[in-house]
Amino acid sequence: METVAVLPTDLDGRHVLAVPAGADVLGLARAWFVDPGWTREPAAPEPAPAMPTGARFRGVVVDAGPVRPGAMRLDEAAALVGPLPVAADEAHARGLPPGGWDLYGTADPTSVRVDEPAPTDAVSRRVSGWLVATARRTRGLVVPADRASVLVPDPGQGVDLTLWSAVPLTPADLVAVVRPAMVGARVGAPEVGESTGSAPVPCRLTATFEYDGQVVVTLARSTTLPVVLTTIDWRASGPWAYRVRWRPIDPDELGSEQPSRLHVIARDRVAPMLARVATALQRAVEGTVVDAGGFVVSPDDLVRRSRPTA
């Protein structure tokens, strides 16, 4: 997006995350950070004073006071200040897409006043990654501190899904569960890893399309779990990761925010299959699905994702 956003001066010197008004930014932060929280709650506007009565005051509008932004700690080295609301009728003038927005700016939690911007070179790769992932998840945007550009992440970029379950399937059962969801693809024989006694074995299953690349399903036990799983009941997930990934014809386009039209067409055809595979696995072994951005995908969202793109 080439338009340079004109943001409130309170956000000068900060990287800014813009999300649709009302988005649960704290909930999104919990997907990436262990113990985020408000160190200062946002304050609602002061109630407007009573409207004077009488003919002489007819047509007079009494405004409520401004919203006082809060301060949210992400981790020991990062915080956010916000939200600063932008009404729908202000969005165009500020160089933002249509609609109402909430703005959050990066801040330094170690300073005497959290209102001070974080030094731009001190914003960690993790925080930068979360800003982009959150903008992608909410169809928002990120404005760097220098205001030289506006990053609008491609919301369709991350189609990969991972089911975290306590139940491992055998290679034969894995094929039986996912093959019906792989309509239109040539499904190969499972590749099986080394077996250790009676322990379940890791395996890989590859489905190949004529024009759209491959969908690869792998099953392996993981020693590290995504942070977001700490926010749900421990019984709702497990250490067995069923990763459902797309491998396009040109893998270099996977990380592009402006992929080619051919890549987008292929992605739109394949993405519903990935969701159907994840759904089939979840029905078989339960567990929790996490998307490529590190956020939980609900069963209803999986149903939505499984529908072909119009």
C-alpha cells in the first residue's frame, strides 16, 4: 500500500498496528506472548455533560471527552499504547481503508513512562512478527515508525494448519482419514520414519496436483508447543503435531505479500482442501488446530475455510 498514513501525533516515533475497531488485541497477544496484560486499562470517554435546554441552545452538540489509551505489556522488552480510535468517517483522511479502526503504538515498558515510544531498533523480531501476524489475522495493517509506507499483509498468505493432539495415528490410519479429503490429487504411499520399540512412528503423506503443487501431511511428536496452547485447557491439545502444508510450484512466492495471480489462483483452489484435511483429522483424534500465524482456528472457522473461494 503506497499511501502514507496520517496518524495521531501521540503515535509519532512508534510502529503502529491498526486493527478493525473492537478487535481483541490482548487475546491476540496471548497467542504469541506468555503473560501479556494491561498495566493501565484504557479509559472510556468521560460522560458528556447534560445538554442545556431552551431555544438558545437548540442545535448545540456537547462532546464527550477523549478516550485515554491504555498501556499493554507484551513481554519484558515490549509494550503497546492504545487503542486510539479512528472513526469510519476519518479513515480516508488518515490514509486508512474504509471502516473504523483502533490504533496501537509500540512502547518501551522499561522507561519511566510507558507513554514513551520504544526505540525502533529495540523492537524485537518477535514483536515485529506478531504485529504483522495480527494485522494479517484481523485484515489490518502496520505502519512503520518512519511512516514511509504502509504494510497491508496478504490475509490469504498463511494457509498451512497444524492440529495438536494427544492421539497419534498409525500411517495406515492416517491415510484412511485424510485421503477422502484430498479429492483431485494423486496421493502417494506414506513415508514412515524410524520406529523405536512400540512407540508411534512419525510419517509423511504427500498429495500432488497437476498444476497446484503439493499438500504434505506430516505426523511427528514435538517437544515444543505454540504459546497459544497455554491459553486453553491442556486436555484440548497434545504433543502430536499433524502439520498440513502447501508446497506451491514456485515456493519463493510463499512469503510474498504481493504474489502472482497464478499463485493466488492455485492457493485459492488448495486452501479449502487443507481445511478439510484438518477437519477430518480433528474429528478422528480431537485436539486443537493452529494456523500459520500462531492463532487457534475454531471448528466454525475451519468450516468457513473449507468452502471454495468464490
